[in-house]
Amino acid sequence: MSNDSSENCPAVSSDSRSRPGHAIAGSRRCSRLCPASRARTTSLLNLAAELLDPGESYVEVGSYRGTSLVAAMLGNDGEFVAIDDFSFEEATQEGLEASLQRFGLEGATIIGGDAFELLEGGALKGRSVGVYYYDAAHDYESQLRGLQLVEPHLAREALLVVDDSDWDEVRRATADYVTGQPNAQLIFDIPGSDGWWEGMQVLAWREVRPA
Ligand SMILES: C[S@@+](CC[C@H](N)C(=O)[O-])C[C@H]1O[C@@H](n2cnc3c(N)ncnc32)[C@H](O)[C@@H]1O
């Protein structure tokens, strides 16, 4: 889990504020958001969200104070959903909303509560999830469930982004998930290094079903 203790990642000062808009190109769009340790992680989320088809949602589980959500939304169209139980110290819905406001970002749906109860309870009902980013509890069981529970809501083709994949339980859960789910394929697996925090994996979801 990318527990960024700097906590000010999304809280850049007003003079370094980026306005949403495609004028800010590619990875540079996120370069002001975060310390260099997470610059590539946030850029990847921004690029993934840029690939949303009309009507699709970007959904993230684990938003904390908003770094990843702001990164995904900057300059992108689509529906954005953040799920967090705000159990982390200093994680609050008000803090998350303040981060969005700082960047002039509107329209995100913030759902407070336990992600597993929410996903099982139909919180994503009616959505077509084109990008799913999981960055909450990273024990093996949670990690696996976090991937499995979103399946009914995924678009026919989607991206699943897993953070902190250097962690042993995260890595094992992703590997077991891919082994047991023929619709999912690991397409990107980069260890933590300069700009990548503690590793990141991307799975491509392609649903095979009769046309
Ligand atoms: C590492 S932080 C997320 C960081 C965020 N993605 C970012 O870029 O700053 C993990 C978040 O997951 C939340 N969380 C942990 N367990 C959860 C659960 N079972 N359901 C929902 N949110 C949870 C915590 O409150 C915390 O805000």
C-alpha cells in the first residue's frame, strides 16, 4: 500500500496548481502532484483514465487524501469513483474533497465505507468500470477479494491497476488471481524504483463471452 506519509502529495500550493486540461501533456500532467518517488505511478493512473471509453468509470479503492484520484482525473473525462473507509490516520472525506477542490476537479463520487461490504452490496451497480485501481488493505485475502469483487462491474475490456506489488502478499495474490481468472492477463509488472514507489502491476481484462 502506498502509505505516503508526506501526506501533502495532493496538497500542492496554489502557485503550482495545475488546471485540468489536455494542454498539460502526458506524464508532465502529474509531475507537479507528487514527490518524484510517485511521479510515474500517478502518471500511469492519469494515462489509464485517459483511455476510458464514454460511459465508463474509473474506480479506485483506497483514496486517502486524494493523490491518486486527482492524478486520474486531471485533464480526463469520465466518471470517477473513490471508495475509502477513511480508517487511515488523517484520512478524511473532507480532506479528500479539499484536494479535489484545490485542483478544480468536480463530479467525483466519493463512497465512504468498507470496500468489501460496499462492493458486495452493489455500490457499483449499473457502472461499467474501465479502470480499477486497488490501493487499500494489501494482505493476501483483501488483495484477492479486491480484484474478484469488481469483476461483475468491469467493462468488457478494462485495466486493473495494483499498487505496491513489491509486497509479497500483493504479488502472490495477483499471481493467484491471474492463474485462476482466464479473463485477466498481467501486462505490466514493474518493481519499485525511481518514481514507481513500491511497484505496480497492470492487468488487462478481456471478457470472453458469446457475442
Ligand atoms: C495507502 S492509502 C491510499 C493512498 C492513495 N491511493 C493515494 O494515492 O494517496 C490506503 C487507503 O485505503 C483505505 N482503506 C484501508 N482499508 C480499507 C477498506 N477495507 N475499505 C476501504 N478503504 C480502506 C485507508 O483509509 C487509506 O485511505
